[in-house]
Amino acid sequence: MQPVIFHVDMDAFYAAIEVLDHPEYKGKCLIIGGLSKRSVVSTASYEARTFGVHSAMPMTQALRLCPHALVVKPRMERYSQMSGKVMEILRQFSSDVMQISIDEAFLDMSGTNRLFGLPRQAGERLKAEVHAQTGLTISVGIGPSRFIAKMASDYDKPNGLCRVSPGKEQAFIDAVGLKKLWGVGKVTQTMLAKHHITTTEELRSYSETTLENLFGRSMGHFLYLAGRGIDPGIFKEESKSHSISTETTFIEDVTTKDVLEQTLLAMSHEIMFRALEEKQMGRTIALKLRFPDFTTTSIQITPQSNLYSAEQIYHYALQMLQQKWQEGTPLRLIGLGLHQLYSGDRPLQEELFADPYEKKRKLEQVVLQLQKQGKSVCKATNLKSVEE
């Protein structure tokens, strides 16, 4: 049986939800983020993207590119709640759903023809169901591997559907081109160009040994496989019952602390609200960093105190970042995860004295319930990185 993998990407997710809740925003250049000098863009509507605005861009730069944009503060609780609705729909189509961020997931649709039709038909049904139940559009990529499905979902955005049949991987890679090959950013493109590699066909003319000699073992191995349309194993399966994680691959390598801090802040809220939705608590926090040469490092911490709040996760995430990253060092990917999960709203080991973070968890639960009822409410926080 040939594997059939779907990659679902929610189109401009944060911005789409703001338009859904505020129809007057429709058609406008919308940027989700704060307004302080240290702010970065969380996401932007497609109207704003035509001006060159993208996620993780400093807000000051974004507003220079698009000075007439409307800036809206992010509402992670609302986004998490809508993400949960979409994931529920995905699980109606597949028992094997791998959520990799608040707005992305893989589905293993192998052998589901009798239930949902051929892959393209199943993709159309999935898109229609998500739109009918949430009002949101998604792009679906279909391929024989996660790597190909991931790129296919980006091929025809927004509201796209692209299927790459088995045996057509190299042809698809060539159609996408080296500049849009997943994982090959501007820095890598510059390095390749120095060796006169500007197309995927030219990339395939080099042996794996040569590429590893030129670019190092990790990058060389990745380029050898990616140029042939072979999944390099970037998206590895994690036990769904033991972790809730998210990761962000930056459009451009990030070297500044402010961007990473605010990315981790959003991630901390994302995974905590996902944990609240799923009625899970965790014992361990893990941080993953990937550098431009594709080397990856990770670190985890299991605090003695119970993990109640997004602010706790963020606190420990910053500690781990300080241990593993030096400001100015380029990063291409950052990931954050909550591991060793167990079901329930109460910790396995009760505290002798009241934990102040427990009150914050209760507040987050209240906010999440209000969001489910369609009420617009934001959770206040005293973190310095959050914009006033």
C-alpha cells in the first residue's frame, strides 16, 4: 500500500481568525503583533504579504514596508481554541494526526479510499468540511512523504490543493525550484551559488560525499536527499500521548534575542492552551534549535514544581535558550514542547503550599472557556516581552 500523507496548513491563520471575528478587517493589510520597538510580526494577511511583510519580521520594518497596515494584538487563547476545532475535524478523517504547530498538521491518509475517495477527492472534502464548520480556509498538500506534502501545501496557497503522485517527486522538486525548496533559505542558496549550484538539477549532479565535503555532514546529507525529493526526516513522529510541541522555521535566519523571546512567548501560550484543551498536564519542557548548517541541538528541563501556566513554560524556555544559544548566532528553526504528559487538571504531586502559578492556570482556563463561548477576552500578563 502506497503511503498517502496530507499536510494541512491553515491560511494566514491568526489574521484569518481576526477577519472572521471582525468582518470590517476583510481586504485590509492586517498585521498581528505588538506596537513597541521590540515587537515582531506574528503573522500577516496576504494583502500585507504583497508588501514583503512576513512572520518574525521586526514590526518597525514591517510598518516601513506597509505603513498603512492595521496592527492587531495577538489573541493566543482564541487562536488555540480555533486550532482545536480544526484538529477535531482532521481527526474525523484520520486516526493518525500529527500536529506540528498551532496551524499545521500531517494526516496519514493511507488506505482511506473507501471512506473518503481518491486522495484529491478526500482533500476537497476535508477543505469543504473545515470551511463549513469554522469559516476558515486551509491549503492541503498531498504526497507520498511528509516532506513532499509539506511543500505541496505551499505550492498553491491560499485555499490550495496540490497532489504529488508517487514517482513524481523529482519532477515536483524541479517545478518548485531550488529557491523554494523547503529548508533551503537565503544563506544556503548563497553557499550553493558559490559552487555554481542554482537549480535542483545541478544539485542532483553532486554525490552525497561531495555535498558533505562542501557543506558539512548535516547540510550535505539534507541537500542530497531533498534535491531528489526524498524525505530527509525533518518531521519525525513523536508520541502523541506523551508530548505537545510546536516549531517555527524562520523565513530568514534569526540572530536577535528579541525575535526569539517573542517567538517563545507565543509558543508557550500555544502549547499551554493546547494542553488545557486536551486536559493534559506535563512534567518536562524541551527546547529545540536548528542552525543554518542543519545541525540540531536540544535541551530539556523537568522542574521540581508543577507546571501550571504558560508563563512558567516561557520562564524555563528562556533559561534553556540562554544555555544553548549565543546572541548573534543565526538560527533557522526553534521548537518548544511539553513532554511527559498525563491526563487531568490536577498535578500528580500536590504542593504543600499554594502555588501562585496555579491561579494563573485557572485564569487561562476561564479565558479559554470564554473564547469557546465566542466572547472576546485577552489574558493579561506581566511578562516584559509582551507589548502594552
